[in-house]
Amino acid sequence: MKYLFTCAFLFVMSQMYGQADVIEDIESVHKSCLQIKFDSVACSRLYFFQLDSMVNIVFAKAKMTVSGDEKIALIKDQLSWAAKKETFYKRQDQNFLYNLQEGAWKKDMIRVTYEEKAEFLLKRIKLLLKKLID
């Protein structure tokens, strides 16, 4: 339910403001959340889910701004990126489990995994935003 609310909130925010402004707000809230140090894993998980939703929103907007061959190319590019994303996620999850089982990491290191996944998403969002501007 919280995820659905987050998606709806992000969609409304992206309609009211530019996507770049929403990304800055998300990053600001995330940094503030981490500074509180109450539950850094929850902060990073929420940040990850918000950026995951933003990828879809920004992609949908980018898709609406192009037509014909550009739209087909954008969709193919997104599908290719989605496959890379899944591979990256699996590698991150395997790395986390391996290091946890070997005793190299503590359970709270899942935050690092969420952060790395979020950075992967953020790079894609910035690339899509650049395409929107061009």
C-alpha cells in the first residue's frame, strides 16, 4: 500500500513540477532521512522505490514527446536497459547474500545494496531527462 501511495504521489508531483525538481526533492528527503539515522535501511529502500517509480514516469513522458522511429528506438533502448537492470539487481543481491553468509557484511548492509540499485536507476532517469530536453 505504501508503494502504491508513493507511486501516486510521485506521479502527481511530476505533473505539477518538472521531473528534475522532483528528483532533487527525492534526493533531499533521502539525505535528510539518512541524517536522522533512525532506520537507514528503510530510508534507502524508500529512495530506491521512489526512483524505480520515477524511471517509469520519466520514460512515459519521454515516450509521449517522440513519434515514429524515435519512439521505437526509445522503447527498444528501454527494454535493453531493463534487461541490464535485472542482471545488475541479481548481481547485487547475490553479492549481498554471499557477503552476509561469509560474515563480511552485517544485515544492515542491505542499505548499501539499495543505494547501489538506486544509483543505477538515477543514471537512467538523468539520461531519460536529457532526452526529454533535447
